Amino acid sequence: MRAIRQATGRDTTKLVALGAIWGSAFLCIEVALESFSPLAIAGLRVVLAAALLLGVAFAAGLKLPRSRGDWALLALLGLTNAALPFVLISWGQQAITAGTAAILMGMGPFVALSLNHLFTADDRLTWPKLAGVALGFAGMLSLVGVEALTGERASLLGQLAVLGASVCYALSGFLTRKLSHLDPRVSAGGVLLTASLYLLPAMLLLERPWELRPTPEALSALIFLGLVSSGVAYLLRFQLIRDTGAVFMSQVSYLVPVFGVFWAWLFLAQVPEETAWVALALVLLGINVSRLKRRKVKPAE
């Protein structure tokens, strides 16, 4: 397992870019749903993303791994990092609000912090990391409000589904480090390829995608979801996990709802409330606090 390093300003920029990309996915999914089912969206976006990343990898002269152990891990990550959470979130959000989903997904960094503290030697719990995760969670709570968990649409099964997706992402972040010997273009492309093998047969069995007549807007939204929200985003995710660890990368969960508000403001003229700016400030503060190094106490002479 490749050792991680302290996150830099460039890593923070990548993290913010990842949050912006995933934050825009909500709008794209809403548009794509006009012509595609949730399963079709999930299946087609991972196919497009896998084709993009593997095409880039092959163009760069990279090859797929030959080790059975690598492919076993890629298959497991295809399930926990894409196929299963995509289905769980889509199913769960039928019964809960977006705010509730955001809060539950915000538990992911705490799970990542615990997993990596227990099972890694270089991404362990420190006070700056804990403070950073807590500040980010507080920022996200200030945006969506704790009342989201007690609303009329709150469903225990829906909440458990989204929470399960959050745990899947945290677990997959930990497992991704075991592929740090591979180029991120290969590992991310391989994961999306195996996710396609899970979702594509299910889509062909349960849907009839060849009968679809999508609108130009829905088709454009789906292509963006595949190439950018999945392809480019997964490459950034795998780079960040390889270089800085799963705990730092997991804080993107707090940026996603903030950018969701921003894109709604930009494209739908939905003016954000003051709490959105408070949330953004807290999340960015948390990300920078998590980068602080713990001071080493010098032994007494």
C-alpha cells in the first residue's frame, strides 16, 4: 500500500472541483429523469465513464492489471464504490428528502476516519482531522437543517438505504488504497468497468433501453453524468485517495450539497439563503483544519 502525504493546496483545489462536479449531478439527474429511469441512468453513466477512462489509459500506453487479486478487488470496488451506492441512493431518495440524504451521506467521513484509524498506519485519527470533519458536518447541517431527519417524508428504510450507501463509499475509500500501485486511470477505469458488468445486465433485463426516445436535453445531461460526473470525478477521487488518503477525500460529502445550492442559484435563479454562505465557510475551514499537522511533543532533555 503506497504511503500517503500531507494534503496540499493543490489537493484542496481538486477536492473542491470534485465537490463542484458531484454537486452539479443533482441537476443533471433531474433533467435525465425526464427520459431515462434511475437504473438506466446508473447503468449508462458507468458505461460511458468506463469507456472514457480506459480509453485515456490505453492512449497513454497503460495496461490493465493481470493479477487475480487486483481484479478481485476491482470487482469488489465496482460493487461498493458505484453499483450498490447508486442503487441505494436512488431507491432511498424516493422516500426521504434531499436534505435528509445529505445529512446521512455526511456520516461517511466519520466512518472513513474510524476505518482508516483502525486499519492503516499513515491515515490515523488526529485532532486536526477530527476537528475538520466535525466542522464540515456542522456546515452541512447549517445548510440543510437537522429537522430534515424528522420531516413527514422521513422513512426508516429510506434512511437506512442512504446510510448504507455512505458506508459503502467509506469502505471503498479504504479499499481503494490497496490499488495505489496502479495508475488512477487504470484503477478508476477498472472499477467502473466492473460496475458496468453489474448494472448493464440488470438494465437490459429489467428495462428496454433500445426503445427509449430521449430528448436532446436529457441525452446531454446523461452524457455529462457519464463523462464528467462519473469519469472525471472518479479519476479525481482515486488520485486524492492515493495521494492524501480516504479521510481527506471523504470531506467532499460536505461540499456536494453546498455546490448543489450554488448550481441551483446559477441555473435556476434560486437565490441561496445566508446559511449557504455560513455552510461554505465552515466546510472550507474544516478542510483546511484537517490539513494541519499534529505537533510532535519533544522529549524532555
